[in-house]
Amino acid sequence: MKEFSKNLKTLRAKQGLSQKELANQLHVERSPVAGWETKDRVPDAEILIRLAAVLNTSIDDLLKG
């Protein structure tokens, strides 16, 4: 899932959000956000839906680019 990690980092940066700011909007700690961006981890479906909303994108764009 390297695509997801890369896409998440790019989209987060485009929104001008730090990992901590994104985590706050998702109601999670910063460490999962860092893991999603660097360790090929993918959040569960509920978080993916919230990520897409916060980043103004689709789940498809998050996962595939």
C-alpha cells in the first residue's frame, strides 16, 4: 500500500495540515497518522471515510491516486 502512504502524505500537505492537526481532526493520536504515511499501514474503513472528507478527496484517490 505504498500508494496510500504517498497519497496521504501528499494530500495532507496540500491541505496545509501537520500530522498532529490531521490526527486531531480524525480524533486519533499522531502516531497512527505517521504509521499510515511511513509504514504501509492502512486505517480501517471508518477512518478512511473521515480521511477522505477531511482531505476533500475520494477513498479511491487515497488508495490508488
